Amino acid sequence: MRALLFDPFHGASGDMITAALLHLGADRETVLRAMASVVKEPVVEEAERNGIRALRVRTRAEVSPRSLDAVLGRLAAADAPAPALAMAERVIRNLHRAEEKVHGEVAHFHEVGADDAIADIVGACTALHALDVRHVAVLPIALGGGLITGSHGTLPVPAPATAALLASSHLLAYPGPKDGELLTPTGAALLAEFATLPSSQVPPGEILGVGYGAGSRESGTMPNLLRVFLIEAGEVEHDRVEILETNVDDVSPEVVAHAIARLMDAGARDASVIPAMMKKGRSGQLVRVIADPALTGPLALVLAEELGTLGIRVIPSVHRLIASRRVIRVPIVIGKETRDIAVKVGSLGERIISVKPEFEEARAWADAKGIPVREVLRRAGEAAWQMVAREGRDGG
């Protein structure tokens, strides 16, 4: 899995994002052609900030506020791949919504509706499409500080439109150096659209490349750069679950065991009982259930009915990373009989991380043959490892 990790330690703008992706290796001809079809052909030049080599992009466009319809009309004529144009349209509409949320209904974009912003958006979306990555994550973004002057007068940093975009996204931010506006509305809208994973959940991987995009001004001790990493990481699937918890100290173990069985029958992903010390030194149990969000209500009802609990804690929308899973059937021989056993195989990308035979099938055969179940599990596991190893050698 190829992923991008943006590191906006000194903020981000549309031109910095485009430049960083070009520096990382996005196809320059495709990106410049897309930008030139919106305004005039941009200038891409080498730059250096605090001894770090980077690229800088200048659109050479003039500031000319446009209506949303005019901006979308300009976008529709751009020479860029359809997925990149669709992404650029979402970015522009999000910018427009942010402007309206702050300023009310607006007839024209101002700074973010100018030709240079349109070109930056088209260029950045085209560059991302050209890199063909599976996921994008963004580290916490430095915002800057102080005041700026624009078409709406003097405004605080971050600009109100930028703050609105951050509030409607899952991006994290911090003040950063007090160095004026570091994160522009265009930069915020692009990073919010690009991000598909929280930065904390990017799986470990090899860094294939690093790109640097330079901002237009020098900034003293802190280099005015946006950094982006290209990472080759193991494939990780993800979903969302909810966690239900309750404490019990006056229920027999048999009743708790029955409750666990009912919860599993009702669709819980998992259920467990953890010994706990309760108030006044009494021993008790913490009952924990992992569930699909749609089943939270029915499972809470099971807990209340079976355990008589008066309160159930619900931890909502927990992001869960899961390995890819598949079930294979493995033939094994015991005595003169051959039987297929189901085995669950877990993997991260191309790497197999677990092989687990289905216990109930193994137990049924062990009972039929009069042998320990662990012997059936051992043989099924060994046969499964041999099967997946052959698949790897054969490319399948």
C-alpha cells in the first residue's frame, strides 16, 4: 500500500502542496498542462529554504474574484483527468460553503476564487491523482498567528474560512510559530479533501521519497516549507465499532456466561469478562462488548435483561484497524481418512501474520477419531502454513 503523509510543520497553501507533490515525483507535464488550461502556464523553479532544496510553483495569475458558477465553469474546461477534476470540484464547493458559513451568502469568491487559487487546486488534485496512492494522512498543521488583511478587512489568523474548514474536518492543528498566516483556506480545503486516514493510524512502512514545497516568502529561523513523505506500508483494513461496558458484582458466573453466549448470538463482534475489584473491596467483573454501531441498542438491552445492570457505558465510533482475512480449506490426513478443515488466514499486505484452524471443525474430527483436539489443530496449522507458502512462491 502506497500512502502519503503530509507534514505541515510550517502550514500549507495550494501552491506549496502542488510543489511538494511535484518534488516528490508527480508527473510534471500532466500537472502543468492541467494548470495551464485554467490560467497561463505556471513557473516551476528550484528554491532553497534554510539549506533545504525544494520546488516552488508560481501560477502568474492575477487576482480576479469570480462567482461559484464562474469558477466551476473554468474548472470544467480544465485539461485534467476526470477523478482529479471531481476532487477539485469538491474542494471548491467546500471552500464556498466555508465562505458562506462565515460571511453569509456571497456573490463572489475573493482570494479563494481568484485564478491562482483555481490553478493551485487543479494542480494539487492532478498531482495527487498522478502519484496513485491508496491513502493520505496529515500530521497536525501549524496555523500561525496574528492578523492578516484581505478583501474583508483585517482578520485573525487562522482566517475565519480556514477555521470553518478545519472545524468540519478531522484535521488536527496547533498555533505554531507566530509568523502570520501559515495555513491558507485553499491549503486547508485541499488537505481536508486528501486525508483518508488519521496520521496516528498510518501503518509502519518504508519511506520511498520525500518532497518539499516552498512558500513564497522567507520566514527567518523556520523554513517556509511543506514536507510530504511517500510511504510503502502494509495493507490495513479498517472499520468502526462501538464498545459497551458494565460492571457487575452480584451475578453468578453461570448467569454471566449465559449473557456472553446471548450477546454473541445477537451479533456482537466479541464479548469478554475481566475480573475487577469493586468498591468496598468486593470482587466483580467488567463485561465488555465490541459491536457494530447498528447493534449497540439491541446488545445493551441483552446486557440489561441478563445482568440486571442499571448503567451501560457506550464508547462510540472507535476506529479499528484490522488485518485482511480469508478462509481456506486445508486437507489433512489422520489414519486413512482425509478431511478438509477451515483455516482463517490473516495478512498485512503480502505478509501472512496468522494461521488459525477453525476450532469447532477440529474438535468434531478429534472426537470422531478419538485423538486430542490439539493434534488436529497442529496438523491443520502446519498444512495451512505450507499451502500459503506455496501460494507465495507461485505468485497466487
